[in-house]
Amino acid sequence: MSIVMPDSHRPARGPLWKWTVCGLLLLATMINYMDRLTINQTASRVKEELRLNDEQYGSIEFAFGVAFALGALVVGWSADRWNVRWLYPASVLAWSAAGFVTGFARDLLSLMACRFALGAFESGNWPCALRTTQRILRPDERTLGNSILQSGAALGAIITPLVVLALVRGPGTWRLPFFVIGAAGTVWVLGWLFTVGGDDLTISDDRIGHDGSPDGTSAGHDSLSAVFRDARFWALVVLGITINLTWHFFRVWLPLYLRESRGYTDTTVNWFTSAYYLSTDAGSLAAGFTALWLARRGMPVHRTRVVVLLGGALLATLSLAVAALPTGPWLLVLLLALGFGALALFPPYYSLSQELTVRHQGKLTGTLSCIIWLSAAVMHPLVGRWLDATGKDYAKAVALAGLPPLVGVVAVVLLWRPTGPPAPERLPPVRPETRPTGVS
């Protein structure tokens, strides 16, 4: 269990430190996605060598999703009990090992076992990361901080196809990227332990109001049951499911769609995938900077998040045009715009989740992740079964895949009732020699 120290006893930390930590969160998410996406970028070769059909390939993603859902519950609850300074690197090492051994898979069963282990351990990234940004950033800074950490997903997805292009040359070489990428997590762990001290991420009672919020307002809850009864929790459930259905559909099926339905070569698909995720990275960062820019010009923090959500959801509906367009440059341009909007949805979603509670942030994140990933896991075998049954008819699936986020935005508008401007955080008086962590 983490040892809680009064904020006045913490080491002095300035603005540079907290944004450096956000950079480490970006790198952890990047490694997370590189381990996750290696199989998507080598899917054609894996399916051919292991003799898998589309439904079996979808079942691999199902195993990953179910494991992620279960792991999120375990790590989410652990993040509220144990010091994230140690829990986070343990998760990174575990998922890196699972990614590494995937290179030894010889059949469907062993591949599913590796993906199950990868999903279980990768689920630790978001409870630990969101606990960190909630601890070190002010509410108006959190959307930007969350956009930085989430942009690591795009960076990982940009780099992974390039690694695959460099290493995969012939039969059996699809295994090499798993070995190389799986070894990357150890370097991150050293950087994390060097930067983050043992007491930097603990939550002391003088930072938590009587109701579990960071400021003593009704924005948070001391009781976990009260969190689950809050209408805002159910808005987050709907929003989380809908934005993840869109994101994970294109994460899993976009490379195969471009190869099998649109006729692009492996090399073209790998290069375009990097461009696609570069666009999603821009969308994630744009979401954070837009929300901060609007807040500094007087717009209420909650409204800035709704504006960003609506913009991302509208861009995701370009899936309708993507499905209808012929193969050509405009198809690729619209996919880039769609990806920009799809990842821009996540930073405001994470920031909304941080408004409900501090005391139970890990449990909240883990519970939401469990619900979301079970929903996404069910989707992939169904998509695979549809493709096997229709002879690779991707058009209807692609058209529908971009529409769910609009439902999520409507849920937030209808169910979310902001509690008003937060009161100042209740911190001990700041003396020059004892400036508390995360206050700048």
C-alpha cells in the first residue's frame, strides 16, 4: 500500500517536471500500441502461415479484448490501493514480455494465449496514466495532458508499420517485430523510475474533499456506489463504448480493408497506415490545445470538452463517404480526416472521467475499460463472420463504423450536468522552500 505523505513534505516540483511526466506517459502509450498493433500490421502473413480465416482472426482480437476488460478491473482497483510509481512499470514490463513471446506462436491456440496475456497486462496503462494526470495537472490542463498521453497511441501506430517494413522480408520473418518491439519496455521503466519519486503520485487526505473530489465540491464522490449511481457515469459508459467501437474497428480492420477490398499492396498499406496514425496524433493534440485555448478565453471547461467531442464525432461520420468512394486519393484523404476526428474524441472523454472522483479514479477507469473492451471484443468476431459470409463485403461495415460517436455525444449532452466552477484546491499554505507537487 502506498505511504501517504502530507503535500508539504513532498519534494519541490515545477511545471517542467509535470510536462516531462506527461511525455513519459506518451512513450508508455506508444510502446503499448506498438505491442498491440504488430499483429495488425503482419496480419496477412500471420493468417497465411497459421492458416487462419477472418473469423479466427477476429477471435484473436476477442481474446485480447476480454483479457483487457478483466485486467482493467484488477489494475484499476490496484491503482487506488498501491503506489502507481511501482504499479505502472510492473505493467509495462509484463505486457512487453507478453508481446515478445508472441513471436514464438505456432498455431491459433498459442497465438490467442499470447494475445490474452498482452491484453491483460496492457490494460494497466490507462488506470495508471489517468491517475497520474489527475494527480499532477489542474482541471483546465487535463485535456491537454490527456491528449499528450493519448497521442502516444498514434505515434506507436506510426512507428510500427515502419518497423514491420524494415524487418519483414520473407516467410517467417513476421516474428521479428514482436521480438524487437517487445524488448522496448525495459528502457521506459528506467526513465520512469528516474523521473518519478516514490511520493510524487500518492493522494493525501488534505487534497481530497469530504466527498472524494479534489476540491471539496460535489464534483466527486467518497462512495464508489455513489459514483455508479451518478447519471454522468452512464454518460461516460455510452460515450466510451461508442468512441471505442469506431477507433478499434479501424485499428483492427483498416489494413485488411485496404489490402483485401481496395487492392493496395502491403508496402502501400504500411506507408499509409503510418500517415493515418500521424493524422490521428494531430487530432489528439489538437483536441487538447483547442480545449485549453477555449478555456483561456472564458468558455466553461465542460463546454470546451463538448465542443471537441462534437467536432471529432462529425469527422468520424466521414466513414459514410469512405465506403461510397472509389479507390483513389480522395478515399485516402477522407480516411486521414476520419482518423483525426476518431482520436480527438479520447482526451475530453478521459478528462470528463476525472471529474467524478479522485479517491476512486482507478476503480472508475478500470470499470469503464472493462465495459468498453467487452463491447469492442464482441464486435471483432462478428465483423470477421460477416466478411467470411459475404465474400469480403467491407463497404457496409466501414460505413456504419464511424456513426456511434454521435450517440455518445448526445448522451453527454443529455445526462451530464456540470457542478459549476470548482473551488480552489485545499492545499497547505505554499512556502517558497516547500512548494507542493504539481502546483505551478
